[in-house]
Amino acid sequence: MKVANVCGSSGVSGGRVARPRRDIENEEVQMYLSKLKELVPFMPKNRKLTKLEVIQYVIDYICDLQEALETTPEVQMYLSKLKELVPFMPKNRKLTKLEVIQYVIDYICDLQEALETTPVVQISTRSPNRQPLGVLAPNTIVPPTSCSTQEAATAPVHLLEKVPTPSDTRPVSV
């Protein structure tokens, strides 16, 4: 008696039902198509689109973006400024926008690496005796007693009578 293969190649192996590879690929394609539908702003939302229609809308949108980049003078101005600023950018040939951006990224990475490997020298123009906010720093320009003596010498007599003297012993809360 021959034993027939009961399970065959239906996708059952080791006690588990395996989904055919095509279903997984279809789900992945659907996921990417729905993501494209979200990203393209003028894609119709009120009806179901075929895969071909989605791709056509995406192509049109990419073409519009490329045209906008090529015709916008600001983009050209910024790209030429980047070409001037990055020192090792080739000057003997015309670079694409992507190449310019790649050179800029490389240059920024080089600068970051140089900053990370160079010891930091702390240059501070602030005074070393900096006071926290809300604390008044002592006046170092005018000697502490000269101002009070000068005020006392020029103050009217009726005001001097109201100035507290050191013998004034009022309670002060601490």
C-alpha cells in the first residue's frame, strides 16, 4: 500500500499554515500604494484608483516637483552659494543638484568629525565672578563709601534727619 501525501504542497508544514508568498507581496504592494496616495496631494480621494492610476499620479507629481526645482531661482542661488562655500567641490565640471548636496553632507560630516576630535578650548568673555539672576553684583567702579559720603555732603538738611543712623535698632526678619 502506498502512502499518499495528504498535505501536498498546500502550505502546511510543521503544523503551521504558511501563507503563500504572493499574498505577502500583494499586501506589501498595497501598503506602498496607500502610502503614495497619502503623499501625493492632488490624488483623488473620493474613488478607488487602480494601481496604474496611482503610479501615473505619482509620476506627474514628481515631474511637477522637478520642474519647480529647476525653474525656482532661489534654489539655483542656494546651490551656487553652496558650491562656493564647500572647499573641495569640483570646479571643472557641472554638478547635479544631488552631487552638490552629497558634497555638502560630506563636508558637514568632516567638520563634525574635526570638532569632535579637537579639544574644546573654553573662551569666555564673562566675568569669573558672575552672579546668579536676581543677585545684584557689587559696584566695583565707584568705591563703596564715596557715593554715600558725596550724597551726605550735598543732601539738604531736612533729608539727612530722616536717614537712619547706626543706632537705629529696628527688627529685621532673616
